[in-house]
Amino acid sequence: MYDYLIAGAGFAGSVLAERLAHAGKHVVLCDKRPHIAGNAYDHFDDAGVLVHKYGPHIFHTSCRRIFDYLSKFTKWRPYEHRVRASVDGKTVPFPINIDTVNQLYGLQLTAEQAPGYFASLADPSAAGRTSESAVVSKVGRDLYEKFFKNYTRKQWGLDPSELDASVAARVPARMNHDDRYFTDEFQAMPLHGYTRMFENMLDHDNITLVLNADYRELLREMRFREIIYTGPVDAFFDYRYGKLPYRSIDFRFETHPRERYQSAAVINYPNEHDYTRITEFKYLTGQMHPHTSIVYEYPTAEGDPYYPVPRPENAELYEKYRELAKATHNVHFVGRLATYRYYNMDQVVGQSLALFDRLTENEESEPPQSQAA
Ligand code: FAD
Ligand code: UDP
């Protein structure tokens, strides 16, 4: 009898496997994919360039506890992510900052003038709960239409007026010259990649890893005290209340026989093409290589579930699944798909560490079981 079956070897499942194993529990960690690391999986492509199979993953957090926890399994490469957007024939900094509007409109605004300038564009009467209102109320309709409207329609298959404000609020405009994508205190990439970091995390005698396996197959073959589930919550309940929408992406990779492909790690294309953005991995990884690999992202409704879709009707449907999940004894739901939250990696690590604390809070007085038990 094992203590835990953990379904999914992404951040949620792997952090819990590591913590529980370290606490003396015996854990089977499975994934239906042929690899660990979930959507953070990276690998060397045919040309030998390190690429992220499920799109660009940049680690950033403001939480020291999370950064320190992951630092047990990897060294880091300091990296501050920068993105540019292709708008009106120019490639300008994104999120919108002073230089974005200066370059776009041929202005020479200073940091002192910027707040007044953005205030003159803003439409406070537009304030509300949607992504459209979040942007228009801060920077006005013209910048909204140039940068947000069409990108969002491509990414989500929905107009920004149909999505929660929190989606566009991930990339707020700035009144300064800061052109980094994130402003968190800790911004870095695992020095040898995410997959290597996960390998180090899962290197423990108490963890049995089973790849290419749906957790349901293992439930038929082995016995477990409890289950931790990190896949899509609606799938766990056989879509009892209908499908929860998850957005997917078709990733198309290319390798080019030159050192650099584009002028920034990521270039967004709000208004051109069917893809949203192109990422060039060598910026992220710092790898030296005579070739370079890039990925185009084509958003789709069908395919692997990657993004929960934040809007009121989906929150309502998720709430019904959450009630079911709460009533399902000995099964714990955690991670981006299982709790239907548009979480970054660090947030999933934080959520998983919190679940570990809850799972073990009553055991503190007990000594950990020995590995041979
Ligand atoms: P996942 O990584 O999705 O892992 C869940 C695992 O469960 C999967 O491997 C799946 O195969 C497995 N599974 C599902 N069902 C079953 C089953 N029935 N049986 C067995 N296994 C099952 N975050 C950042 O912090 N920075 C970024 O730059 C960033 N960029 C991103 C870019 C893209 C394109 C995407 C899609 C996400 C990005 N994220 C980023 C978010 C990040 O990927 C997630 O926060 C994180 O990977 C979630 O981890 P998880 O364990 O919850 O889920
Ligand atoms: N967004 C946009 N234009 C851009 C970049 C982002 O409209 O050039 C909006 C879009 O709705 C996107 C959201 O902001 O889905 C969040 O962007 P982020 O880069 O955080 O998305 P992710 O990296 O999670 O795909």
C-alpha cells in the first residue's frame, strides 16, 4: 500500500511528490505524457538547441520562500525577460511604457510628463470588470486597439470585453522606462533547464515515477491511501456538469542556421498573422549555438488544455466542480488545471507547498517514517 498516488508530474505534482517523499511518505507519481515537468518541460531539439516544448517559460516570483525552495534543485541564470510588440510597422517595447508611446507617436515625453500624458488618454468612465475596461480606463482606446484588442481575440477566441479584468491586468502600462516584462524581485532561469531541475526534485527512493500512464490505470493495479490530482478538474469527474473551457495552443517550431533570429526574446504580433507571438529560446537560456530555434504560438480551442479561461460563466461552472472536489474524500486537487486558476509557475509552487502543509499539519509530532519502512 502506497501513501499517495499523484496524477501529473508538472510543478504541482512534483513539488508534492518531493515534499511528501522527504517527509517519509511513499509516493507513486504518474503522468500520461512520456516526460516529467508538465508544461515546463524543456529538451534539446534535433539541432541541439534547448527549447520549451509547451512555449516560453520564464521564472519570476516575489516570494523568497518559493525561490529558496526551488533553489535546492537548481542553480540559476539571472535573466530579465523583455518583449517587444510589432505595431504600425514598428517594433516597440511591451508592456506599454514611455518609450512605447514616444516611438509609436513620435513624442519626446519625459518621466515627469508621462503621468499627465497617460491621464489625458485614459477614460475613467470605462472602468469595470472586463479586460477591455481595465485597459481603456488606464490608457485609452487607441492603445487598447493597437496592443490588446486583436491579440486577446486571437489568444482567447473572445473579445476583451468578455474576459475578466485580471487577464489584461497581467501586463499593466507603466509611467516609466522599465521595459522588463516582469517586475518581481526574483527573475531567473534554471541554469540547466526545467527538466533537469525536476529530475533533481524527483531523485528520491520514496518516489516511484510512472510515465505514459493515466492515473486511472494505476488505481486499478495498486492501492493508495490518498490521491493528489493535478489534471483538468472536469475530466476527473467525467465532465458531469459539462466541459470547462481551456484554451490550447498549437506550437510550431523552426530552427534557423544563424546565431540570432529576432531583436528580442519574444515579439508579439497583436494585429498581424494568425499566431500571437514568436519566441527565440536562446535569449531565455543563454545557450551559445551557431543555430537558433524559435516557436510560433497559434491559439486554438481544441487540443491539450493549457489556459483556464477567466470569465464569470466559467467561474460559475468551476464552482460546481469545486464543490464536487471538496466532497470527494481522500482526493486533493491542486495546480493550474485542477483548480482552474490562471496561475504562473511560482503560484503553483506556493499552492502546492500550502497543500503539503495542510496534509502534514497533524503529523508534526510523529517522527518521519524511515525510507525502508
Ligand atoms: P501542468 O504543468 O499542466 O501539469 C499537469 C500534468 O498532469 C500534465 O503533465 C498532464 O500530462 C498530467 N495529467 C493530466 N491528466 C492526467 C491523468 N489523467 N493521468 C496522469 N497525468 C495526467 N508560468 C510562468 O511562471 N512563467 C511563464 O513564462 C509561463 N509561460 C507559460 C507559457 C505557456 C504557453 C503556458 C501554457 C503556460 C505558461 N506558464 C508560465 C504557466 C505554467 O506552465 C504553469 O503555471 C505550470 O506549468 C502549472 O503546473 P501544473 O503542475 O499545475 O500543471
Ligand atoms: N495581451 C495583449 N497583447 C499583448 C500581450 C498580452 O492583449 O501584446 C493580453 C492578452 O489577453 C494575454 C494577456 O494580456 O492573454 C496576458 O498576457 P501574458 O503575456 O501574461 O500571457 P501568457 O504569457 O500567460 O500567455
